Amino acid sequence: MSLDAKLSAARESLAERDGVLIAFSGGVDSSVVAALAHEALGDDAVACTAKSETLPDAELADARRVAEEIGIRHEIVEFSELDDPLFVENGDDRCYHCRTMRLSRMYEAAADLGIETVCDGTNADDTDGGHRPGLAAVEELNVTSPLLAHDLSKEEVRAAAEEYDLSVADKPSMACLSSRIPTGLEVTETRLSRIEQAEALLREWGFSQFRVRDHDGLARIEVGADELAAALNPDFAAAARDRLTEIGFDHVTLDLDGYRTGSVSPEGNSESEDTDEPLVEDVFDAEYPVGE
């Protein structure tokens, strides 16, 4: 089936609903769902973003901006994952607890608006068999996933975003801030805050694909392969060391393997479920010769 045929089928399916509320992050997947729903239902489609400690301010600003591009009504609700001890303890099912809380909050917001259907941006590639505990929450809560239902791959979602002229068509995937904290190391507001501040600096300095992993006070910076040369510049190294220690990190390192999704995650994990595995002691599990 062609992309246009899939999009048409998704719109027709959405149009059969009395109204929908989209769990809206402002990423490319949820933005395409929002655009389809707005086209199909007009004012009966509502985009809803859940604000919490794990959502960077920059991502919330992006969500607001993209909702304006689409022209869809945009609501913001608040909750705290840190209220759930199972999330805070940061096991390998952390994303299940996060998604359960987030989507439950979406259903509460939908009920307040008299809307029965909650949609999310799960696409066909998200069911590739990797470690994705968050999908269990989607299934348990009976969330509607139009992209998955109509077999739209990530590549097709990006193509659809271009058709809708959305500015996020090429936006890299952005997992929540807690994905930068190794599994088994508690998720705290302090750690989330310094990660957000550190990544804001990298964005300000012109990097586009990056993560700052927090190994219990050790910052491990990952940047995309095409940006690694810039990160190896001594001026960047000095600035990163100075600013990140000011933020609260004890040590600052650069990962020479560069950015990769799930680099500290259970085997088979993906970016949308980017939970971390090795703890800080594993970063220095071998001795290397150093010059004077």
C-alpha cells in the first residue's frame, strides 16, 4: 500500500471517532498523528503534552511550537514520575511505569474534555521485538495507535511529516531524561536537572545529535559521528569540563564511540525505551596507557 493510501486510511479511521486526544510529545510520530487527527476531526482533536521532571523545557517549547504549526488545540497537564517508587528505583521496566503514569494522565485529561479515545505515536517499526516495556502499557490501557494500525514505518512517518510541512520531519528521536541514568541507579530530580542543563549547553554550542549520560556524577558525553571532531577540539573539552562541573558533575568524559541509541541499555533496547545498563564502575573496567 502506498504512503498516501495509508494516510488516507488513517484519516478515515480517525474521522469515525467522536473525538481524540493525542499523547503529544512534539516528536515526529505524535506530530503526524496530531496532523492526521486535526485534518480528520478539526476541533474535536486535541494534542496533550504531559509535563514532568523528565521532559526537558526545550522539548516542551518544541511541542507548543509544532502544535501551532498544525493548528491543533494544545493542552498541557502535569504529573511526576518521581511519585512512583518503582520508577525511581530505575529497573529495566522503568519505561513501563513511566508510560503507565503518563497515559493514565492522558485518559484523565480526555475524560475532563469528554473524549473517550486516546492516541499515541507508536509506529510499525516500534514493534521490532526489542526490549520495549512501554508498549505493554499502551496495550494494557487500550491506547489507539494510528501509525501502527496502518503499518506506517518510521521512514514513512518522516515522509508524511514532510508532506504536512512539519518542522520536525527530520528531528532526531528524543527519549526522556531518565534514559540517561544507568539501570539500578535511582532517578532523582538532581540527576535529571544536571542532565537537562548539560544537554542544553551542547544544543547551545551547536551539536544536533547527542546525549549526556549520568554515571552517578560522571558525565559521559556522546555526540554523532559527524560531530565528533568538534567535540575533540581542546576548546570544547575545556568548556565542557568547566561548565558541567559547575552544573554539578564530578567528572566529564567524551565517549569516543560517539552517539548511539541505547548505549547503556539492556540488550536489544531502542531509543524510545532507552534504559541504561552499565553502572559507573564499568566505565573504567580496563587500564589504558596515558602520556605524561
